[in-house]
Amino acid sequence: MSKVSLEQGQGKKKVTRSVLLGAAFLMATSSIGPGFLTQTTVFTQQLGASFAFVILVSLILDVFAQMNVWRIIAVSGLRGQEIANKVLPGLGLVLAIMIVIGGLAFNIGNVAGAGLGLNAMLGLDPIVGAVISAIFAIFIFLVKEAGKAMDKVAQVAGLVMILLMMYVAFTTSPPVGAALANTFTPEKIDILSIVTLVGGTVGGYIVFAGGHRLLDAGVKGIESLPDVTKSSVTGIAATGVMRVALFLAVLGVVHQGLTIDSVNPPASVFKLAAGEIGYRMFGVIMWAAAITSVVGAAYTSVSFIRSFHPVIEKYHNWVIIGFIIVSTITFAFIGKPVKILVLVGAINALILPLALGTLLIAAYKKNVVGSYRHPMWLTIPGIFVVVVMSALSVRTLIVELPKLFNY
């Protein structure tokens, strides 16, 4: 009997609501990091209500990317790199290296964001705040039930971010009618903003975060697919609510003709919207966004090398802790290598078509999915995402990045 057939029966095991929500919010909060807050603010300034179209397109691409990846991981009972190796020997190693390097580079920015969050919230020095935040993240992986602790932190942080962003969006009185109109008939279309947003929210390790978490919790097999679908859709919905709320908050400020500080655009929006209290609220959101991204990036990046050696598998929590320590030390002593982060961000967007394309091929290989038949209503849009993101990502690397580095 094949491994897939044996594992399909395990899908009957009762799945707790906490695990499904934990995976959903791990993905959602990993995609809403410090970079996302800044990107959304800057792009809304540039595009105004037309940014609503970018959000719509990115959400559609996200839905099909996430649902394809989560389902194929669940059915196969394998992690992303293991599936890639079955499609083409050695491809899993290439994918793992790209994701680990990208995850490590972005975690430097995430740790920095956590320090800035505590600075805005409590007035702490950013480096001291980063170290305190790293200790908090490390503690999660020291507790006996690290997976459950991570799930709970992701859920609480996600709900706090949603509530605070919705409050600020309400206080700025944004032109909702104009936003709705531009959602379907935008006045401006900006390719770079679409690539950046999709790459930042489902690029790199993020598209695998929830799927790998469910796998580690024992959620796998064909019979687990309803739960997997429910979890992935919940995560995408949570991401969408956060994106829309932040967009409306910024749009309200821009619509009022207020000047957003270019040094720290998202912090400026919250301060303009709700004064000093708004600035403290920004600190809470920034810290929550950053700390969950630190945890998500470390956990998912390490999940890509766990299967390469029994020692890594056995001591994976300690490897995750080492990952967080390296990110924190790099930020504390070197700072944020901005141009490297931008370059890695663009390469991160290339990981999505490579990873999704590989998994779509795997969905039709019996040695990966057994007798499972992947639905065409997911395959065709999935191929569309691969083609579109490949073209847009290559264009960004060739055309847009040189402009940035020559600036």
C-alpha cells in the first residue's frame, strides 16, 4: 500500500478549530509584516483609490496560489521541498536554499520592525526593542507545546491588528464610494505594486507557512481537504480584511489633504488619524505584525531543511531559535541592508511561480498524490498565476530593480 493511501486515512482524525485557525493566522500574519505596512501606505499615496484594484488582483492571485499549495501538501503528506524533489531530483534543495536565504534576509527586517514597534509603543530604543522581541519569539519555541503556542500568538496578534486597523480606517472617513468604483475600473494601473504586493504576501516562504503548519499538526490526506480549504480561505480572508482596512485608513488621510511623513509613512498615517494615541496604536500593530512575521519566517524557513538531516529534524526548534538569533545579531550590529532586502524581495516573487508550478506538476504524479485528482478549476487559475507572476517578476528584475540601484 502506498504512503499516500496510508496517510489518507489519517485525515479522519479530529482536527481542532485551534489548529485550523492557527495555520490560517500564521499565514495571514506572516504576510502582513512591517514591509507590507510601508508598501500599502506608499502605494496608496501614489495611486489613491486606484490601489483598490491592486488589492483585488492580488487577492485573486493569492486565493488560487494558496488553495493549490495547501491542498497538494495535504494530499501528499509531504513538505514543499520533498514534493519538489519528487518532481525533479535536486529541485527541492534549490527551492529550500532560495526560501531560507529569503526568509533570513526578511527576518532582519522583521526584527527591525519589532524594535520600531516597541519604540513607538513604549519609547524603547529600537535595538533594545528588537532584542526583547527576539527573546519573546525564542520563548515560543522553548515551551513544550511550541506549535500550540505559535498558533495562539498568531491568532491573538491577528485579531488585534484587524480591530485596530478597522478603528483607524473608520476615524479617517475614507471615500469608500471612490474606492469601490476603482476596484473594478481603476484610473491608474501599476504593475510594480501588484508584483510587490503578491510577492510580499504569498511569495517566498509565506505560501507554505499554513500548509506546513497543518502538516506538522497531522492534518493530511484526502479526507482532510474540507478542513484544509476552510483554513486557507480563513487565512486569505483575514489577510484581505487587514489590507482593505489599512488601505482605507491611508486613503482617508490622503483624501483630507494631510501630508504623510516620508520617513515613516505608516506611523504618520496613524498619528494623523488619531493623534498620540494613534501613534501608540501603530506601535502595537507594527510589533504584532513584526513578531508574527519573525515567528512565521523562522518556522517555515526551517521546515524546508528539516527533512535534509535527522539531526535537524530532531532539534528543529533549536534550529529555529538559531535562525532568530542570527537575524537579531545581524540587525543589532549591521542594521538593515536595504538594497539587499529589496533585491531579495524581488527574487522572493520569483519563488512563487517556481514553487506553485512545481506543485501543480506534482498534483498529477501518482508517486506524490496517489489516486487523488486535482480539480481543473484550481489547476487552470494556478497555471495563470504561474505565467502572470513569472512574467511580472522577470520584468521587475530586468526593468524596475536597476532603476532602484542606480538611484
